[in-house]
Amino acid sequence: MYSPTLRDVLDARNRIRLYLARTPLREYSALSEVVGCEVYVKHENHQPTCAFKIRGGINLVSQLSPEERRRGVVTASTGNHGQSIALACRMFGVKATVCVPKNPNPDKVRAIRSYGAEIVEEGEDFEEAKNNAERLAKERGARYVHSGNEPHLIAGVGTIGLEMVEDQPGLDVVIVPVGGGSGASGVSTVYKTISPATRVIGVQAEEAQSVYQSWRSGKMESTGKSKTFADGLATRSAFELPLEIMRHNLDGFALVSEEEMRAAIRLYVEKAHTIAEGAGAASLAAAVKMRGELKGKKVGIVLSGGNLTADMLRDILKKP
């Protein structure tokens, strides 16, 4: 493993621009009024998979050797990473197997299957699904794709930061959700190279704060179980490579509650007429929580994904 550089992110952009359109960075006056500053939303929910990870999937799969393509890939996911690998594999003619935990988000699993990937459902949470994926990859001789410890994934999703710094170069703060940390690692790599004065803040759920605890302590921390409804944030152990990058690059880290994320989902619907899943809404939840600190600033928030089921959305839109 190695930490990707800005050069790696620029190379990744050249690869993925053939397959993905640039996503918008938009300011909504009604949303900015609530937060008390200029808020610019990076719409990764507009990707073909409705989530940011497809950037990394294409960058990684496009660079597989002929032998790796022949043997296929195996990965583990709670949904969005699995979609990205499945779609990228379909683009490049590679067999994909995605291990998911029991009772996963049905919309995400349906999407993974629609891209032609094999689904293996086993384990109580992401960690157990990951262990299953590692075992299957060894048995089959396939290329195991870790959801965080992959430089090509990090460089690919780092293109989010490139687009943001080009479209709105004067941002004072950028807030990025953290599950495994590939997104925050990639975005912060860009900003700390091109715009080091911009503060980059990571966000995790209070009910799944392994990376937050690891970032603070400098050790690989585990929280046992993760209880958050935001499956994109539901990691109970930190990943080595993203943690190393985030400890070097992040200027701060926030935690948000389950209700704060639900409230942010409602805000997106009411003020921006857009859909965010729990992880995607975490950066807005953090901005609202930090409104006093952010007053008068220009703030970019990454809406990392919009894969929320209709039932979950209906339930969240019912005011508590």
C-alpha cells in the first residue's frame, strides 16, 4: 500500500472522465440560511450508482492486469462500494462477487445484482462480510478488493476534491462523511496539496465511531458493533491506509447522532429538493451542528450518496 498523491488523482481523472460526467457543486440559498453560511453541496448522488464510490471502482478495475481480469474480483460491501465494483467490472468485462451482510439495504443489493455481480449474503455486519470475502477470494484465486486499503480507490474518489477546488476555489471548509475513509482521504489529499488553507473535516456517526476514535488515538480502534442506520458509515474497525492519510490531512473530526442525520435528510428534501442517504446527509448534519463555528464562511459539503429506500425516506419524513 502507498498513499496516493495529487499526481495519482490527476491520472485517475483522465481514466474516469471517459465514463463519468462531472457532478455539480451547488449553493442553495435556503440551505445556506439554515446553516448560517454559504453552503455548497457536491452532488455525488447524481452518479450512475447514486454514490461517489464509482469513481474509485472505475479507476481500480480499469488498471487490473489481464490475469486479474481473468480470475475476477471479490469484495465486501454494505452497498455503495459493491455497486461501484459491480458496475466497473461490467464495464471492463470482469466477473465480480460482492459479499454483503445479512439483511442489507434491498435497493443497493438489487442494484449490485443488476450490474451482473454475484451476491453472497453472510454475516451480521460489514466486518463479517469482509472476512467472508477474504476467504472466498483465497479459495477462488480471485483479486480481493478491500473497500479502503486500495490506493486506486482513494485516488479515484479524490477527483471529487479536484472538481470542488476548480468549481469553487475559495472554500474555507470542506466536510466529508467517513465510513472507511476513502472519500475523506482522497478529498483531503487534493486540498492539502492545492489549497492547504482550506480546513477539511471528517464526519462519523456517534453509533459507529471507530475511525474517529482511531484518528484521535493514532491506534487501530474497534467499536465492537455499529448501530447506525447509515449503512455507509457502519464500520466497526478503522482501515490502515485511509487512517494514515486522514491523520496526516484532516483538520478536525465531528460526530453526528442518528436524529441529526435524519434531520439533515429532511433538510435536503425541503431546502434542496434532493435525496441523501444517512451517510450522504452526515456532512450537512455536521455543518448544522457546527453553525456557530462556520458563520460567515464558504463551506463545501459532500453529499456522498442518495441510496435511501422509499420506506426509509417515508419514515424519516414523518416528523418526530
